[in-house]
Amino acid sequence: ETGVTQTPRHLVMGMTNKKSLKCEQHLGHNAMYWYKQSAKKPLELMFVYSLEERVENNSVPSRFSPECPNSSHLFLHLHTLQPEDSALYLCASSQDEGGVYGYTFGSGTRLTVV
Amino acid sequence: SQQGEEDPQALSIQEGENATMNCSYKTSINNLQWYRQNSGRGLVHLILIRSNEREKHSGRLRVTLDTSKKSSSLLITASRAADTASYFCATDWGGAQKLVFGQGTRLTINP
């Protein structure tokens, strides 16, 4: 375990479902991130939270909705997804917003939209 | 795009040989980081090199940075089967305060 825990590890959902991905860190980090990793594409930064406030939203469709209730937890709420949203969703945290000491990643949630 | 570009996209070598991967980027950076990802898992931070550093070592890893050429290389010496993974470079923009990742190099170590 890296100190960043993601659940569930695997998720299969229909296009009309609503589900949530959870990320938890107890490293005392101040920033948390959601990345999407699709086959043959670079990691795409989706959202950045610093001290529980969203500081970046990289033009992500509204069917993805992040929530950061406290500095240790980050959620990604999913609804009416499309098959092209199938990917590995990675959560990361860092001591500071710039990640100048490196990011700590979770193991990811493998999402399949059917 | 600022994202780093790794070269080669895939590399296959025999166990015990050295593996070298390269990363190029486009604009000025504060630091450059290398990460490893085993299949279907999260990324693991390997090493960070700051823009005022030229070389850094960590165990069997050696990273160089040439800011004049906007490039970095990752050398893994005496490779092992467990080194089989994808390796990514990530750059930290001067003002953007976020890490941007390249597409990675897929390294395969053959026994």
C-alpha cells in the first residue's frame, strides 16, 4: 500500500447508473488529484484539490463530479457515463499543490461502462 | 503541449543489461520526475531532479537533466525481471503548479 487507498478496485456500470469512486489518504498531504488513464493516451489530469478547494477542472464533462469533504478524502461521482469513459481512474496526493516532492498514487479503479 | 515525450515507446532487453529511456519537453520547468507503473496499477514515484541539477542517483537508477536541450534520461543499471513496467516522466511547469505526464516507455526485461 502506498498510503493512498482507492475503492473499488474494479467497477462495471451501465450508462444509466450512478456510482462513486473513493480515494483516501492519511499522509497529511494537502493536495489531491484525479487522473484518467486510457489505453495509448497520456494520463489526463481531471481535477485538483488543494486544502479541500478545487483549483483545477480541466474541461471535464459534467457527468464527472468531484467532491472533497476533507483533506483526507476525495470522491468522484459518476452518472450517465459513456463507453468511452471506460479507463483506469487514478487518485494521487501530494504534500503541496505543485507536487514538488512527488505524487503518491493509489492503485486505481478500473472502470468499465457497458 | 507541455507534456513530456518519452522515447522509445517500447524497449525490450535481457536481464542484466542497462536500460535507457529519454524524455523531452517543451517549456521551462521547475523539476522533472520519473514514475514507474506496473500493469494496471498506480504510478510509483522514483526520482525527482530539479532544474538546477544535472544528475541524480538512487540505487540502480541514474537520472540526467539537460535544460539546454529540454531533455532527461533515466538509466536503470543491471536490469531485473521486476523492472518490467511502464516508465513515465512528468514535468512541473514554472507557473502551472501541476504535473503533466508523457505517454511512457514500456520496458520489458527478458529472463
